[in-house]
Amino acid sequence: MELLPPYVEADLTAPLRDYWLKREGQHVKDVYAGVRIQKMPEDLRVYEHLLWISRADTVIELGTNHGGSALWFRDRLTTMATTYGRIEEPRVISIDRDHTKAVEAIGAAPPGITLLTADLQDEDLPDRVSALLAPGARCLVVEDTLHAYETTKTALDRFARFVPVGGFFVVEDGIVDVPDLRPDKDLPRGVLPAIHDFLAANPDFRVRRDLERYGLTCFPGGFLERVNALDGREAAS
Ligand SMILES: C[S@@+](CC[C@H](N)C(=O)[O-])C[C@H]1O[C@@H](n2cnc3c(N)ncnc32)[C@H](O)[C@@H]1O
């Protein structure tokens, strides 16, 4: 296991797209605390902003893989709680249909993290997640599974309920639907159409393109904020 990501050089005479493709290839081989993490530093910085401004105390992560991102979210929430007193009970619930790699890398029960092994499409999954939440939990939901239409739409339809007003649902890797950003012809598609269809039926969410602060992001159009609770309820736990 490499402890550093692959080296990327910024050639200022080459097209920006060349740099983008190198960075995209790098981000799937990055490392956090000795464990593979698949997020760009720029996107991790945006996550820090979202956690801070929304006072999220719970991250519901759909797609664990090796578990580096679950560790990263756990550590950011723990710092918000213990160093800054911004939240009280940090918690990460990370879901994957196969936790073999994660258990090998971070153990079956890492402190502050619940690994919930299930398929995103399982109908009882939202209720199983709900049963794990502390009363009044303020959740940030991260969709990072297959990046196809069906999985993205299912994630939004079934897990948006956990996001409170002023909270965020982040749909990762909309780059699969942007020709200039798409890195591999064999990847699935349908993330951005799924967001579009979800928003058409859920005007209580809006896209925050202004949060793509660093120019480079793997999540174009994927930062969704809940702006009000149309039916008068706060987020359901
Ligand atoms: C891109 S990786 C997650 C990366 C991780 N969040 C990170 O940033 O390091 C996608 C994961 O989603 C899982 N996955 C794909 N389809 C799924 C489904 N239908 N239900 C649950 N997990 C799924 C895969 O097993 C894989 O581990």
C-alpha cells in the first residue's frame, strides 16, 4: 500500500484538460491515514465548509470502499466536536454492499463509525439507518456508490429525508455526464439526469454551484442544499 498519491505535475504549457485528467486519475489512488480515499483535496475542503456551516454531526455515507473517506469524515466531525465545540455527538454511518476491503483496512467496528453492510436498493435500508441515528441528528448525506441513474435516484429519493433544513446532500461524480470531464468511456452515466429528476419533484432542495469554490471538483452540480421543509416537518430520523 502506497502512503502517498501518485505525483502530478502541473504543466503550464499544456491544456487544462490534461491536468484535469491527471488529477482525476490521481484522486482514486489517494490515501488518508494509511487507507485508500477517493476524493480530491478540493472536494474535501468543500466538505469541511459544508460540515462547518451546516453544523452536521452525522455523516451518512453511501459507498465505503476501503474506508478512507469514512475515517476522514469521522476525524473532521471529531475535531469539530472536541476542539471547536461546534457539535456534540459525531457519528459516521457508512454503507456498502461489500465491506470486505473496509474491514481489512479499518476494522469491523472503528470508533465513531458504523459500517452497515447493505445494498443501496434494499427497501428497508432507510429505516435501518434511521434506527441508528441519535434523536435530532443533523445529517449530511454523501452518495458515492455506482454513479449510475438508478442508484443516484434511489439515494436521493430515499435518503434526502435525513437532511435538515440548511443541511446538504452531496451527489458525487457528476463528471461521468460531462464529456470534457469524463475520464473513462466505460463508466456508468446518469448522475446529473437523476439529480435533475429529483429536483423537479423536490423543490425543497436547490443546487449550490457556488460551492464549487476551487474550480476543480468531481461533483459538478452535486452540492444540494435543503432550503425548506415543504411538508412542515424537519428532517426525519
Ligand atoms: C467509489 S467507491 C466509494 C469510495 C469512498 N467513498 C471513498 O471516497 O474513498 C464506491 C463503493 O460503492 C459500493 N457500491 C456500489 N454499488 C452499490 C450499491 N448498490 N449498494 C451499496 N454499495 C454499492 C461499491 O462496493 C464501492 O465500494
